[in-house]
Amino acid sequence: MSKELSFNDDEFIVSKTDLSGRITYGNDLFITISGYSEKELLGSPHNILRHPDMPKLIFKLLWEHVQNGKEIFAYVKNRTKRGDFYWVFAHVTPSYSSVGKIIGYHSVRRKPTPEALNVIQNQYRIFLDAEQYGGIGASQKILDSNLSQLGVSYDQFILSL
């Protein structure tokens, strides 16, 4: 049975990837909580940590934002090497070369609040159910409808939690 791992409010998980999402750097907390060695992580696709409870829609939004030069905030449930899990509130940004070309991505993750997780976990269950029957398009429609009803953008919604 998997167990939930956590980290302190004043700690940050940091990683960097190349343009294809392969890990090029991870701080000590990233390596420790993942359960993988640094050697196992470096060069591996970041989705090595993807938990099956995560809707594909969230990663679609993440990639759309960063590939277009925008930052994004997202709640992510990650899976460790042993099958345990941990939640993060991620801030993902593009990394730029000295001439302004995107050369990779940088993510800083902090511990999410319990209140935000209550909202997010309910939303993610709905998105996952929709994706089972209608793919990412079905969960996108639900998200768009919810945001429209609230009169906010995705970014405004996430930052309000």
C-alpha cells in the first residue's frame, strides 16, 4: 500500500529539464523524496514521477504554457520509485539562453495547503473520469465550463486556492 510523503513548508523541490522534459538537475530534496538516485534521475524523462491519479489535461496545460514562454502554476501528485506519493504546488518556467531562446524548463515546488488539495483532488477525480470516456477534450470542456462559471482564468483560479 502506498503512503503519502511530505516535506516542510520552508523546503523547496527544484528540478530542471531540457526541451523534451529530460531531467538535467534535481536538488537534494527532489532526489531524496523521489526515491531514485541522482544517476537514475538525470537524463530520465520527468514523467518517471507521473502518478496515475494525475489528469492528462494538467500536463497538456503545463506544456502549452512553458513551450509558449509562459510560466504556470499547477498542483501535481507525484509517484516515488517505491510507489508512494507526494503532492506539490509547482511553479514551472521556461529557461532561456543568452539570446532569448528557450533551452529548457525550471520547476520550483512547495508544499500545498490542505485547503487547496481538497479542491484540487475533487477536480482531478472529475477530470480523470471524463478522460476515461472522452479523452483530454472532455476534461478540457469541464475545466473551461468551471472557469467560465467562476469568471476567472486558469491562472487566477489556481493562485486563488
